[in-house]
Amino acid sequence: MKRISRKQPQSRQATFMIIVIVLMGLVWSIYELSSSQISANRIKPSEDPTVSQNKNTATPQEGLQRYKIVIDAGHGGKDPGAEGASGNREQVYTLSLSEKVYDLLQQDPMFEAHMTRTDNAFVELEDRAQIANDLNADAFVSIHGNTYKDPEVSGTETYYYADASFEFARKVHEQLAEATGFKDRGVKKEGWKVLTSSNNLAILLEVGFLTNLNDETNMLSDTHQNRTAEAIVNGIRKYFTDRDGR
Ligand SMILES: [Zn+2]
């Protein structure tokens, strides 16, 4: 009977195992390196599917940067917002008006407009502000319709949180309150999440009370929305023109 020496194959086996382990380690570290580079490059605001691409074709004024304005259509998706007097939901109104504001801004070479949502998507409050923060936006404008248990309550309110945003709130509100024709309920300071999470100028507009039949009827009409959108854009333009003299 031939005796098989087991010593040599054993040491060859051990060498083979060491090579396999070293190779596996090498492959793992290459994988780790490349995936960390991918994740570092992954989050760009412009690639976020919830953010509309800037399609401004207007020629910018020579040598002047466009002001980046983020328009936030309140609510959406699983959060429909207020229920209006007629049963319509706030999320539909805010998107409709926001699109009109966006279009007007895009027609003005002074601005580069963005939206936090362009369809009936749900976006977290923190993410709405984060979109503006990531873009390093000049201003964030959140658009809402108000609600109250008493259907008699009506009017326009504008909110700000950081004191630096007060003048911006005041200028936009001045135009907005006049254009709506509703009761002027003034500019108020309040810690809404979208405002406290914003790094830049940030305001929240409660255009009118959807729970008030007169406010709602006006707010749902295209004519009133166009007038309101124009007023919001005029207010934004006036603020930056006055501040920067352009
Ligand atoms: Zn709302």
C-alpha cells in the first residue's frame, strides 16, 4: 500500500487559503472605496426628481446673477391639507398657484425658479426647506390656503420666522393682501417647520381661508390665481430691487 504523505498538500492548502483571503480583502477594499465615492456624488439637488429642473430661457441681465427662488406648494400626497368649504383640498390649490408663480418667475431674467414638488407628491417638511438650503436659494416661499373651524373667518396672512425674513415677508404681503382683496390679517411671526429649517429668507403665505366660502370661491378661480401669482412675484421683485438697487 502506498502511503500518502499529507504534510505537503496541507501546507500547499494553507498557502492557497492565505492567497484567497488576501485577494478577498483587496476586492472588498476596492468596492468600499468606489461605493463611498458614488454616495458622495449621489445627492445633487438638481437630480432630485421632486425638484423641477430650471428651464429659464430668458437672458440674464449682463453680469448679474439670478436670484434663486424656491416655491413650495404646501401639502401633497398623503397630506391633502385643509378641506375647503366646497370640499376641495388645499394640496390642489397650492400646486395650481405655485405653478403660476413659478412660470412668472421663469419669464423674468432676474430669477431662477425651483419647486419643491411639481405633482401630487408627498414631501416631508424638512426636505422642503432642505431643497432650498442645498440650492443655497435666495428665498423660500411656501404657499398655503388657510383653515379655521369658524367659516366666517377670512383673510390673508403672511408668516416669517427669522427676523432677517421680516422685510421680505412685509413686501410680499403688501402686494399679496391688496391683490386678493381679502381682509388683511397682517404679517406674523411663527415657528412653522419649513421656516425654522430654512437657512435663507423664508416666508409662508396663507393666501386666504379655504374654509370661508367667499375666499375659497375666489381662490379656486383662474383669474384670482393669476392676479395672486403676479402679486407674489411683484413682491419678491420689489424686495430684491429695493435691497440690492437693481
Ligand atoms: Zn397649509
